[in-house]
Amino acid sequence: MTGRAKRKLRSVQDSDTGNGEKKKSRTNEAKDVPMSGVGPQQRDEIMRLYNLQMPEDLYHFWDFCKELSPDNPCGALMDTLGLQLVGPFDILAGAHKNSKNPQPNFHLHWRYFYDPPEFQTILQGSEDSQHHMGYYRDTPEKLPAFVGENEAKKGCAIKQMGDNVFAAVYLYLLRKRKQQSGKSEREEALEDLEAKLKDKAETLGLCLGRKTKEITERDRKVVTKTFHGAGIVVPVDKNGVGYRELPETDDCLKTIFKSIADAPNDEERVKAFAPLQEMVTFVQFANDECDYGMGYELGIDLFCYGSHYFHKVIKQVLPMAYTLLKRNLFGEIIEAHISSRSRDNLDQLSGH
């Protein structure tokens, strides 16, 4: 590293307002979707347990799955797609009332190894790859920016799957259909589900595309992709204040992280930590100058790398970044996750 990193200047047209929103943007506003049949009591219960507002498409999808399988809405997609409704759907199903765990933490409920605080699991897929889908929020108080998917056994990558759960399931279904060969009973079931999904989404005015206008607008606000690829958004003013690039490329960061994680002994590991400690110092300078995005990026990249050797540094930089960005709930989530980060036993209701 040759010196402190520089701010990445952005044009006035692309600059954000003080709260991180692009001027005149409607990206995170509630869409004109009619209200579902889910009552206020269940909505309040989800809000109480998650401290996150759910988009209306979640409640409509619950109604949709109740129509498909009145006796077991959470398992309505298992036979056709191998998807189980989890997370907030467990609350709608009342599963939390029969929890074997006396004090479940819903922020850790189906939180997979590489899920950053911005990600909230709502659908569970293959156990072999730990495939799952969830809402991705840039800030805790806003509605999700998109639905993403991850396969935790394969790594940290988060792939965009539209801006609502109907789109995510539809895109997943299309992928499944491509894997089918010939006309079979399963193919007919997929065709039937596809027709029902399209009909319901059309009735509700929901887009089934992977990229919507809102997602494209959000992508323009992304200051850096980070290791997981979904990107992070921070408020940046017309002078570029808000985000400062790390002094290393992603490839160089991974090399530094690898030398630490794979060090043959503690003595070598301490030596390998030197470049990272220097970056932490740069983050402190950046925070002093209101470039909060730098520590945010470093913390997320360390988290995505996945080594327990970085947990102490993550706790040092990431909760602070969330506090400075006024995203305190995300800070609470990362602290809880790091304290009990696991690749298994993710169901907070099972009493493991």
C-alpha cells in the first residue's frame, strides 16, 4: 500500500441526497400493490420480532401458497420446486408459538454462513448446496431493494432474482424447467405452477423480470460490489464525501486475507496481519472525514471471506460503520451472527 485511499468522485447527476436517496427517485417507496388478506396482528408480530417492515408481496405470496396448499402453506412448493417457506413465513404459520427454543433470535433464524445483515432468508432450497433466497435491504428502515439467492456451501455470492418473491420463484422455476428433459408429470406440475404464478403476479401488478427499473436505479447508487457481488449503497454527496476506495483491489485483498487465514503458525499470521491493520487505520481516517463507506466495504469483504481469524476485526469496523450510517439494527445483527456463526443448526425454533 502506497498511501491513503482517495475518494471516488461522482457526477452531480448521480449524487445522493443526505439520506442516501437519489433525488426524485422512487426506488424504495412502497409500490401500488393491493393489500393482502394478512391481518394487522400477524404483521405487527413480524415487525416486533424482526424490527423490519415486510413488503406487501410477502403477504400476497403467503396467500398464494395457502391457495396451493391450505393445510401446509410453508411446504406448498416442496414437491414442484423443492422450496420451503421459512423466516417471516414461520411467523405467519404460527410456528414460533411452538418453538422448542425459549429465546429464539429471529435475526439469526435461517441466517446462513455468508448472509450479511442486509439479507433476510425467506425461502430454503437444496440442503446439499444450502441454497436459499431472501430479501436484500440497503437500510433497515426501508423496504427490500431486491430478492437475492445464495448457495452457502459454494461461497458468498448473492445473485439478484427480481424485486419481489413472485419474481424470484418464477425465475427459479424457469431454471428448473430448463433442467427437465421431455414431457413428464413433474414438467406438467411446473407448467401449472408457472401459469398460476404469472396470473397472480399480473393481477397484483408485480414484475416477474430479473432487472426492474427500480433495481437498475439502485445499481447506479452502488459504490462498490464487494465480494458478495450485490453491492453496498451509502450516501455520497456531490463532492464525493461518503465513500473512499480501499487502497487494494479485490484480488489483492483476497491475497492478503489468504495469507492471514492460511498462515502456518501464529507468528507468521501476526506478520501477515500488518497490511490489514494498516487498512483499519485508513478506515479510521476515512471515518473522521465522513467517508463511512470504506469501513463498510472492508467489514463486508472480511465477513464474506469467511475465516474466523477476521471476526475480531469485523467487530471492530463493521458495527461502527453501521452506527455511523445510522443502520444500527444491521450492527446488532452482525454482532449476534459473528458471536454464533455456524454452517449448520440455522433454525432458531428447533431448540438445537
